[in-house]
Amino acid sequence: MRSSRLLPSIGLPVAALLVLGACGSGSDAPPVDGTGSQQDTVAIVASTNVYGDIAQTVGGDAVTVTSIIADPSADPHSYQANAQTQLALSKADIVIENGGGYDDFVDTMLDAAENDSVTVLNAVDISGKVASGDAELNEHVWYDFPSVGALTDELVAALSKAAPGQAGTFAANAAAFKTELAALEKTEQDLAAQYTGEGVAITEPVPLYLLEAAGLVNLTPAEFAEAIEEETDVPPSALQATIELFADDQVAALVYNEQVTGPQTEQVLKAASDNDVPVVPITETLPEGSTYISWMTGNLNALRDALAK
């Protein structure tokens, strides 16, 4: 869990925050109704655009959403927070963070913001997932559809408390979203019915919840994935063992995080290509123009196509 790379730039002068407040983007302003007056909306800040999209889907026109990490080409672990983020957190009614060490900068900046009235939804805590035995916690819970469903329920409760008059709308939006989540789970079950026990390789544990739900077995040496995730050197023996997975036809696909690459992941990608093993790229944040549902649908379709080969 590369929490050590999530370093916020805090301790900013109050004057800087005031300037940002006066010159903020109009995109953060509440919507205007037909009379020309501004409507009150619930201000939500999400650590990534994954949670931002879920918040917008459930909240609809009753919310304004700020996603701190939204660049699909960026490595979320290397994010450097700024004064605008600090200001948004200080004004938020609801904050959605991943937790589990993934986005600790949110808590650090919330402490500095002194926003005592904010409701914080921690996706890992809500999921109930913890470290098990010798295995570390896999904090990438947005790839686990039951966890996303549980977060959605907590979000509806928080929104309904903040805007009771819109509670029915929030519940209806959430029900529609969870119906789509159920369809994604059904796709996982269909894959598991056909491919349970098939071996796969990964570069990082980002997609593991999805792969496990599809019945697939991760054969990547733990030392390899851990080193890539922590941005440390991969032990030569772990790198060689990973490369041999493709030469020995042990895996049906390589699922890799295309937002975090380097010389060692490039070697693994080349080994997959050289041995005609299908490659499935995934990301940690929403690609441009995607919703959470369309993104995960695409991931599952790509995985299904790879396994079919």
C-alpha cells in the first residue's frame, strides 16, 4: 500500500485559501433554477473520480462533486495535494475516501481543514475487509462490487440526512445503480462457471477482487507484485519466476495496471507478448468519458475476451 507516496502539500497560508475561495471555478457553484436563484446542493469531495462518479450517479442534481484525483494518465499514489483541494475539503458536507492506506492525504488535509460537520465515508471500513493471516489488506475495494454496493447504501444514508427532501430520489438512483452492479456480479459468476481455476498473472494487486470473483487464480510471485506496488526493485528470482509463467503456459492472461509501468513491468509485458498470452490493461481511476459501470463492464469484457483465446 503506497501510502508513503501520497504526500499532501499542506500548511498553506490562510491568505492563499482565501484567494482561491474568491477566484474559484464556476463549475463548483450550485446549479441555478428557473427563477435565476441558486439552489442549495450537497457538497461532496471524493478522493478519486471513481468515487466521484458513484456520488454523482446517486446524488444527481442535488449534489456538487469534486474529485481530487481525476487525471486518467496520472499515478494516484504520486498525487500532490494543493490549496484548492484543502479549500474543497473545508467546505464539504460529505467526503468519500478509499482508506486502507491508499489516500491518507485526505485525512491529513481534513484535520487541517477543521471541518467538524463533515461526514466521512471510508470505503475500506465500510467493506469490512481486513488483512488475513500473512496476507496484507488489498485496499483496492472499488474492484469489489459488493463493497461498492455497501458504500452506496452508506452514501444514500448520508445524503438523505444532509438533504431529507431528496431522500426518495437518492434511494431510486441508488437502486438503479445497484441493479447495474448486480449485472456486473452476474458476469463475474458466468466467468467463474467457465474458467474457475485458470491461472492469471498481474503486475499489481489492483484487480484481484474482480479476478478472484471470476474464479481465477493469481500465480504471480507475491514478491513481484509487492515490489511493483511499492516502487522498489523486484528481486531477480521473482522477476524470473514471473517471466517463466508465460513461457511455461501457466497463465491464461496478464492483467496489468497501465497507470504504473517501468522497466520490470515492460519485461513482463514483453514476455506475455512473446508467448502469445493475452494482455488485459486496467486502471485505478476512470478513463475519460467513462462511468463506473461502463468502465467495469469494459474490464470484464476485456477479461472474457482474453480468457476465450
